[in-house]
Amino acid sequence: MEKTNYDYPTKAAARQKLANFIIRHYPDRKQRRELTYVCFPGFDDGSGTSLELTQVTDRVGIPRSNVYGIEYDGGVYKKLLVSRPGIKLFYGSDEEFFEKTDKKFDVISLDYTGQLTSRILELFRHHIFGRELLKSPSILHTNFYGSREHQNIKDVYLRPSKDPFASQYVELQDKISEETDMEKRQQLLELQHENANSIMKLLRDTMKQDLDLARDDISHVIMSYLLEGKLLVNVGQEVAENAGAWIETLRLEFEKRGVPKNLVNFFIMKNGYSYFCDQSERFSYVADDGSPMMTDLFFLNQHRELFDDKSYPVHVNLIESPCENQDNIRLELFDSVGKRYLLCPHSTFMIGGFLVGNPFNFDNPFIRKVISHTRVVQQKVDGSYNFPIREFLGSDAKPALTNSKLKQLVESGKDKEELQKNYRVSEEQLRKIPAFKAWKTMRERE
């Protein structure tokens, strides 16, 4: 049964929170009149309009001429056209819209009715974050159905266990980087691998016991994609199709030469134009049809002052190897005047289970200055992951009907409209109502 009414208390409360979040970060009404806003406007048959417009953009003072509405359903699109909402309407999918546009937006509101999917994550990676379609600062709003996800998405919920940006997974690598004894370094590498596997096992066990707890980390998943930024996009089509593996290759190229993870993250975020989260808000609710929904609000900023070339003139060249038997990437580090501080032409390799070759040089004052600064950047990363507890706004779920209860209500005189107003009635149950009425009439004649 197609849902046509979205005006119920918990959803209205969720929209109000989005409006308040926008006002909090853009307190000047004149400034809000300049904001650009992307959303799925939808159409509410009960009110004859889009509630995203009347309860969010109109309320905060964003002109409708600055609103870009995406609608893929032909029937809903026609209703919107007839209602003349005054926004820029796009008929097609979210993927088609973000592929075609080169415009940057102040607010992107993605109020999905379904689950987080691999397609949406790729949309984030290759377009919205990867092509910097969010301004700096900006607001990202996401809403997902928190149940019945595909197994590959459940696996994605485990991603925080290996998130390379978070500090708790950086500390051991720093110890590895500072260890000059190759045998001890190899022991630490093995310990790191064991720890990662232990964390993954713990999270998998937790997920089996409490999937909702694992699902709550959807915020962490989105944040890690925001921090990857656009670095993964402009590296060639073949590599971009397996962006996760490519960035891991980049990390390994650094780390096996003893480069600290803080510095690795600095390089990636500098070149990737990452988005940091300065403030977030999270809540959940149960819709009137019984759907559990999870909402995240992110106030984002790229903080390019952290990567200022005058203060931290670090550049990394990623060069494809001419030799098929070698790794895919060669790393070269230069300062602003072209002085080479680190050259990595595949000079480190494994012999007898131990790393040998040219380890990273910590003695250079320039390198020490950059490493010290990367700790400041890492604090900003950690702040991005400082999410508040998810607030539960309540439930508007209507009670479900069994067939026997439906038959009883029909026989007591309840009509279709009254049943739909007070209960969750399936399409199949609606088709049974005429038969129940006929049965009631036959009994009355007897």
C-alpha cells in the first residue's frame, strides 16, 4: 500500500529538530535567505503540499527558489507540479541528480524511507563527498529505516572496528613507527593484526546479540566517508571502482615505511579535502506505519586552515609504478620549494618475515614540525566522532490488525477509512473487507 500521508507527531518533531539545527548554525535570518537546500520534497495528500517545505525550509526562511527538490516517482512528481511549490524540481533519482549537478549546497537533506544501502554509500563517496557538493560550512541530514538491512550493510556497520581515522586505532601504529628494532617492529605488527581481529570478532558477537547497538554506529560509518573526502575520486576509473582497497594500499605504502598513522591521515585529508563534523545531533522514532527510523544531523566544515601550505608545505605525489611486479603507487614527499624529504620508490620490503629498507626519518626538523601538527588535526578528527547519545522521539505506530480482528471490526460497522485511520491495514486485508461485509449481510438476512 503506497504511503500518502506523512503528517504525524514524531515526524513533525523530527522536522522541527532539523529546522532548529539549521537556525542554530545559521542564526542570521538574512544569511538563511542565501542558503541553498536539496531535499526529497515528497507530497502529503492530507495537506496537499510538501511538508519538508512548509515545516522546514519555510519555517527557517530559506526561499523556495533556493530549494532543489528530487522526485523519482512519476505520480508524486505530477502532484508537485500541479501544486506549484515554487522550487527547482528534478524528475529522476538522487544518483542522477548528484551525477549531473556541479553546484555546491549549504544543506543536503536525504530523508530516505528505506535502509542504508551500498548504492547510497557509493553516492556519498563518488559524488556528494567525493565531488565536494557540500559547501564549507554546511549541514548534512540523513534518515534511514533501521531494520532488515542487507548482510553487506550489516558488515559495513562493523567498519568502525578498523576505522583508520579514529585515535584508538592509531596508537599502536605510532609505537610501530617509533620502533627501530626490526624484530620488535614485526612483533608489534603481528599484535596490531591480532588486535584488529579481536575487535572485529567482538563487534560481530555484539551484533548477533544486539543488532540495534551495531546499527547505531551508522553515524560513524557516514563520518568515515566524510573524512575520506574526494581523494578517492580522481585516481582513475579502474582504481575508483575499488576505492576502499586503493586507500588501504596508500596507507600500507606509508605504514610499512614506518610513517605514523597521524601523518598518513594528514596526507589523506589534505589531498582529499575532508569534511570534519563540528557538531552533530542524533535521534530515532517509530513512524505511524511501524517503521523504526534513524536520523543524523551533521554540521560540517573542511577546516582548510589546518592544511595551510605556507605553514605546512607538504605535498605527496602518487605515481603509478612502471613495473607490474611492484606495488601500484610510488610516494614522493616535497616541501613548497621542491626539496625532497622522503622518497619511497618501493625501497622497503619483506625478508624472512621482517621489514627491511629505508624507514621514515624522524630527525628532520621539518618532519617533526609536521608530525606535531598532525596531532592537532587528529584532535579535530576525534571531535568529529564525538556523537551524542541518540534521542528517542517516540512512536506513532498504529496497532496491526489480525484477519480475525479485522473481520470483527467490519462486522461491528467500521468502514475502510476508519480502519486505515486507526490501524495498520495491509493491501491484502483491504481486499478482504467487501467479503467480510457480504458475510455480515448474509448473517443478518438469516
